[in-house]
Amino acid sequence: MATVSVVFGTWHSKQPIMSKANQSEVLTSSGASQTSANTGTVKDNCVEVATSGGPIWVTLDGTTAAAGEGFLLPDGTTRTFDAGAGTQVKIIDA
């Protein structure tokens, strides 16, 4: 079980960072797929996902999160993904 931060925002035009966080939430991963309550809006062009307390699998394409599918984030890592209107983050324990 991991604590997972999900932050939708705007990518910086000149530096490799998120310049503005528009909406954020914390999820707790488990053996079942968890879906972010927040979804990307027209002002969001990226989403940052960070995990602490365990590795997780992440999907962004609308499919249910499943072990071995999508992107693996090892414990203690952060990854930024492209996002847009309607993007939802789904996670599950690795």
C-alpha cells in the first residue's frame, strides 16, 4: 500500500518542470484499481504522479489499472505524463 500524489497542472514552457499545479489529490493504493477523483481539464497539459510507501502501476488511457499494465513507478519516484481534458489516473499496487 502506497501513498500516491496526483497533481494536474501546466508544464513550464522553458524548463522541464510543472509550472502551475491546478488540482491535486492523494490516493492510497491497494490490490484493486483506484481512480483519481480529479480529471484533466482544458488548462491541464500534464499530470505528475509520485509514490511513497511502495511501487505502483499507473494507467492514463481509461483502462482499469492492473499489475503489469501501463507504467511502473518504483517506491519513492515521481513521473510526469502528458495529460489533457478528461485524463484520469488509475493506480494499483505492484
